[in-house]
Amino acid sequence: MTVKIKIECLPEPDLLFGGGTKGVDPRRSMAIAGPVDETPVRDVRLALVGPPDEVNIALRWLPRLNGMSVARERNARRYRDWPGAPRALGVNFVVEDRFVRPLDSERLSHALGRTSPTERFEELLDLFDARIQTLFGDNRPDCILVCLPDEAADMRISNPRLSLQERSALERLQREEEQDQLLLFTPTPEELKAAEDLRTQAEDLLFRTFYRALKARIMTHQNPIPIQVVRRDTFLRPDNEGQSVATRAWNLATSLYYKAGHEPWRPAGLPANTCFIGISFHHMKRREGDVVYASVAQAFSNEIEPFVLKGATVPHEQRRNRQPYLSASQAADMMKDVLDKYEALAGVLPSRVVVHKTSLYEPEEEEGFRNSAAARVPVCDLIWMRSTAFRLIRKGMQEPWRGTLCTIGDESYLYTSGYVPWWDEYPGPHIPAPLQIGAAGTTDMRQRASEILALTKMNWNSSEGIGRHPITISFARKVGMLMTELSDNQAPNPSYRFHT
């Protein structure tokens, strides 16, 4: 039997920047043309909350965002000098005195001195939350920097809300998850980390971390402001250790600019009026006393602000091959909710929807998604992607290029990581691993691969402009970890700005 093999390198998707400028590298393009969002905003107003010492350190460092810094890393094509926020983003970052809210030192010492880990956790959470809420008035900053001391940033406790029975069930699921990852192949540390970032983890509900508890608490308030959590190391690390000041400025400024309500860049080649939806599942405790999966839809389009919607809860018994799935009615309801939200934001329905998932579609899911979409949208593509043991080895010293698409019969493998020609570098220690991609139903896999590649460039938490997974699923675990802090009758804030 003859198996047809085809290998090609897809063009690197362009991004749009200021003045309609196109480019593949955000740092290079923004230094020349500025951000795609050309709203005439000169000042981005920042607030500071944290212990007095941490706040003072941040106040001394943050003016660096408005000036130039020289990159100290070896690869000048990848690590570029920071030209200053006025040139790269068209703004100045300002911290007005009225938005500086240091914590009460005595109350902070009292909270940190608690002998009970749970009491220490809750008291510290209340202390930060109360101070942050004082900034939610009519005259408000654009983004809040929360300066966490190391004791709080690293704080993790066993979830006291779980019963012994619930904890036992989750620990059993945790063992299953660890075993499943090792059954497929022996993953590299990078692949293991990538898998953990995508798949629901029982550990996320077994333990509470201060960082995510604070983010979840803040986003559930009325009319909240996005927060950016920073540690002392961001400001005090020497320029020659790890990331240089310039690289830290690129990443922090880009993230703050986005959280303040602006768009650094957007894809140049995605089809118009298309809604891309990522589906994920996360552990959640219900008031009734059982542990279930919460389904989540993450939607992205060039026409609207990305958003997150909570779907149906799924009992742990509703699994096949140890993977949770949606019933036909649950999938149909989720599609309806996403289309309703899209229409409310854009004023029209999308002309096409593309659903992304990290496991194969069950027949019930395909039926529900397609039937619900068919009543309102002309085209619906159902795409899945997952890790694989498949590898390509190139002759010579160079790794496979990012964008390499290998088709073997009906199977497709897309390299979203690999050698990056505009950096002249492969940013990884091991042989790059592709994503196996496929579809439920007939579609043009080359076009779907190009869309996935474009959507891997939409992480505004970093200024590098490339990632392993598309934005539709790359924030899956971040959303899920915040949802473990919510009650079953609470929905996550729909804006991506609260989840990054």
C-alpha cells in the first residue's frame, strides 16, 4: 500500500500594526509603526497596590517604561532594544499619587504572622482585595499593578472547601491524568508543561494559590479593573541575569497596554467575520457537594473583543477514554450562547464558526455543534489538535521550521514551534514537536493549519508574537484555574483582559 507524504512550509502569518503596516515580529514592527490600535490615548494611568517597600521599588522602576533600554541578550534579532512606550505604543505610563495604595504595614504583618495557613491566606486575600476595591470609583486608573511579596506570590494551601470524599475522588483523577500523559510517549519537559497548560488538572481544585484566588476575587466585583500581578524580581533583577530590562519592558508594557483596553496587534490574514471558539473542561466544586467538570468556551475574532463563556456542568461519569465531553443538547446550547454573544458585540452573526478542541469530537458533540450552528451560520468547521510522538528530523543542523505542515495520508502534523527564520534561532532545547491536527467532517486542512498558525500569535501577555497553541485554547488552563475559585452559580468575567 502506498502512503502519500507531503511536507511544506506555510508562510508565517502577518500581523497588523499602526498605519496598516504588516510584519511577523511585534517588537520590530511596533518599534517602527506603533500598535494597530491608533486611538489617540497619550497616558495610560496605572495604580499600585502592595506593601510599602514593594510599592516604592515599583515607583522607582516604572519610569523606565517611558524611556529607552538596551537589550543585553546575545541574539539581537530576537531581543530588541526597548524604544520606550511613546514610540512603541504611542503612550506614556503614568502613576498618579492618588492611585498609589500601599497596604497597612501593621495589618500586613498580622496577616503574614498567622500560624494557620488557611487563616493567613484568607486574611491576606481580604487585605489586598479591600485596598484594590478602593480604586473602583468613577475616577479610576486603566490598570492596577499588584505588587506581591514573595511570601504571598508563592503561597499555596490545600483547598479547605473540599470534603474527604471529594479530595479522594480528585486525587484518583490526578493519578489518572499523570498516567495518561505518560501512556502516549515520553514527553520532554516542554511538552509536559504544554500538556499541563491545556488539560484540566485535578491539582487546580485540590490546592488554592494566592495569585489566582486574588485574580478571581477581583474579577467578580461590580465594574472591576484588570490587574497585573508583579513580583519584586521583575524590578530588581540585574540586567545581566535572565531577561534584560529591555525585554522585561517589552513584555510588561505590552501586557499593560492590552489590559488598559487597547490592542497591540491583530492578525492580518484571518477571514473576515469568522468566530473561532475553543472548548475546554475544568474541575469545579458544586454547592450540592459533588465535583464536576465546568465546560468553557473561549471565542476570538478580528471583529470583536475576545470573550469567555461558561457552559454546562458535566458529571465526571460523562467521559469516554477518560475525556469529558458534551451531550448534544449541551453542545447546542454552548454554540447558541457564543453566537448570541458574538451578535450582541458585533451587531451581526458571524459568517463562519470554527471550533477548536484538544480531544476528538464525540458524535454527540458534533451533532449539537453542527445543528445549532446550521440554523444561523453558513459554515461550521470542527477542528481538534493534540500532542503527538511524531517527529521530523531535517538533514543538517537546522530544526524543522515553524509553520512546517506534514501530511501523511489523512493525518496532518503542524509545527507551531521550530526554527524561526526572522530570529535565526530555534527557541527550544529539544527537537521541536508538532501538533497533530484533524477535523470532524470534511474541510481544507491546509487552510485550517494556516488559521491555527495565525492564532498562535495572539498572546498579548508576551511581545514575542509566537506561541505553541492558538489563543482559542492557549488560555484554557488560566481560565480553568480561576473558575476553581468561583461558586457554581458564578460566571467568569467574559473579558480576556481579566484572565491573562
